[in-house]
Amino acid sequence: MPKLPIYFFNEGISYKIKEINKLRAWINQTIENEKHQLIELNFIFCSDVYLLKINQQYLNHDTYTDIITFDNGDISGEIYGDIFISIDRVKENAKSFKTTLNNELHRVIIHGTLHLLGYKDKSKAEKDLMTQKEDFYLNRR
């Protein structure tokens, strides 16, 4: 099987992803299951401070967040994007939600992927559907 075009980068931190090929396959399977085609997907792991600057610069939000997703595609049904993830926030959330860092990281990874697949989380109904989809795909890891 050729290497999937899913890449992991660090920006200003040192973080090593576990079971990278298994993770790539799971993300790709999620995309295919949602009837989309993977073109390129970049995950950039960073600090709270780095992601806060992105949030301020691009979204005019002055708050910490665990994830920001940028859809770089212009063809419907094709996934091409950048997902920035604050490892600081993921670690904090894992403690708050009493789960492992790996489980919380996977939830955030699939959350960003679902955004690229067209799912939103602004309204209660959208959040409920997003959570259902997250749980569904997390159970397929």
C-alpha cells in the first residue's frame, strides 16, 4: 500500500506520534467512509501560545483552543487541509476528561477531520451530531 498523503509536523515543540501508519489508515478510512477522497492532510502539533496567535490572526478570536482546521480545498468531495493542534490543550483536556493523552489526541484529530468532511459544531444539534460521529469513528480505530 502506498504511503497515504497524511503528514505530521511539529511547530516549536517536540511531539512524536504513536503508530503513525495505523493512524493514517484510520483517518483515511474515515474519509472514505464519508464518501470523500483524500488529497493531502497536514497535522501540525504546536503549543498553546502558537495556536493562540493563529486564532487571533486568522479567526479574530482571543482564546486558547485545542484545534484549528483550515480547509485548503476547492473541489467538493476532496480533502485537502491543515489541522493545527495544541498539544498543551490536548494534555489539559485529557486530565479534565479523565482520559489518556492518546485517546484525547485521537478525538481531536478526528474532530478536525470531520470539519473538513463538512461537519459543523456551532449549534447544539451540530455539536450532538459531531460528537456522535467522533464516537463512531473512535470506536473503529
